[in-house]
Amino acid sequence: MSPPAENGLALVEIDTPALIVDLDAFERNLDKMAALIKETGVKLRPHSKTHKSPWIAHQQIERGAVGICCQKVSEAEVMVANGVKDVLVSNQVVGPIKLSRLAALNVDAQVMVCIDHADAVSEISAAATGHDVVIDTLVEIEVGGGRCGVEPGEQALALARAVTDVQHLNFAGLQAYHGSAQHIRDHRERQAAITAAVRMTAETVELLDANGLRCEIVGGAGTGTFEMEASSGVYTELQAGSYIFMDADYARNQSEGGGPFETFEHALFICAGVMSRPNEDKAVVDAGHKAASVDSGFPLPWSLAGSEITGMSDEHGV
């Protein structure tokens, strides 16, 4: 079976629905983020959950990224197998099977992991011991996202100390990602959420330092807030990833001046074909739920002023 699209085809030659990338916009986004990060002096470790592509990861690294983030061990395995040697699994990893695979990756690469519970310390240490490797760990703190993470301050200190008390683990710093702040529409409200996260993170860094535990890495940030964490003087690595394609939901955020968030360009599209025109005000396309996620709202029609998606089923978009 031939692919629905190949480089150089005209849009009318593409078999729909097809996921297509505007390579020019994609490369401009890569270059734009690299330039913005270079100005701050902070490092970029982009999250790969947007693309899950080693080729794109290498494009980011060639432009200055220190490595990448993955959300699962299986994703890290693909990256390491394809030459990406500095990876953070920015999530909790549990269970002996996954932990053994995580430890095995550290034989030929550096694959870090987050922890937020004391039980994880002994379990990850046992896996690392079994493969005779040292695994760098980040203590994840809860900075407002309402998801994973220990409380900032004393709880984070206790967990960091637990890491230093076992063999084959190295305390490398903090994970302080505020995921729910990324899509707060109002810029001032988004800034307030990150200001609070920065304060909690800074206080924890200071507490750890006062107790002889240096944070080599303080990681977090996303496409919606990366400039805020970059200017904080606290974060050392930024984990924005969606910027490469710039999805429609991020475009609904407001910039500092109240206008649309236009730092990056839309670069990923679903090319759909019109399969029915019930009347002059309605078109039905061959891309539905199976072609596009709708957890952040319907897709936005591109270059069709005044049009909108009003409903979707498995194979239809209206």
C-alpha cells in the first residue's frame, strides 16, 4: 500500500485523510525556539510526546537542545535505539519490568527518571543495581498542576535525602512542571500561576542547597509558559515540545498584550476531502474522531475564513 502523501505532491494529489507537515513552518519553529532559548542562557530539553520521532529529536538537538523528554520507558527505548543518548522520562515509572528496562537503557545512554515516593527509591535502586548502572533521578514537586509530585519544601528534601542514601542512584535535581497552566487563556492568570510555581520551586532549591543537596537540573515549562520559567532565574531546563507543530489549542492562548499567541506557526495539518455538500452552508469531510483528537476542542479549518467544525463522528467532520 502506497502512503497517502509524499514530499512534493500537490494537495489535490493527496489521498485523504492524511497527516501532513508544512516543513518550512516546522523548521522556522525549530529555529525560533532555538534562538529564543539561546538568548536566555537556559537549556532546552524538549518533550517528544508531540512527535515521538527520533529524526525530529535529532533536529532539535542539532539546534542546541541538550536532550529530550519522554513520557514512557517504551518511548525512551526507541529514542536511545536511534542515537538519542540523553533522555529524561519526565514521569513516574513503577513495576519491576519497566524499571529493569529503564536501567538497561543506562548501560549505553543517560536516561533519567522522576520520583515522588519513597517506595520508588528502593525499587529503582534495585533495578539499577541489577544492571550495574547509576540512574540520575529528579524529585518531582507539585507546583499547582494537581497531578504527580511531592509537596515542595520538607517533603522534597526528605525524598532527595532518601535518594542519596542508596546505591546506584544520583540525585540530579527537581522536576517542577505546571501542566495545567499551559492552556490558561488569560496571560495575567497564566503568569500568576507560574509565579506561584517559581516561588515554590525556588524555596525548595534553597532548602536543598542549605542541606548540601545541589540541584544540577531544575526542569519544567511548556510551550504556553516557557518564557516565564526561562526568565525566572530558577529553572535550568525547559521542556516545551508542542511548539514544533503549534496546535490549535495553544493558539487560543492570549499573549502579553492581549492578542493571540503567535510566537510559533501552525505546521501540522490534517488534509481532508469534502465528501458531501448537503447545502451551500454545510460541507462534510472525510476526517472524524479517528483522524483528529477532540479532547481540546474541534480542529480549526485552515484558510477558510468564517468556517468552523460543528460536529464530528468516527469518519465524518461537519
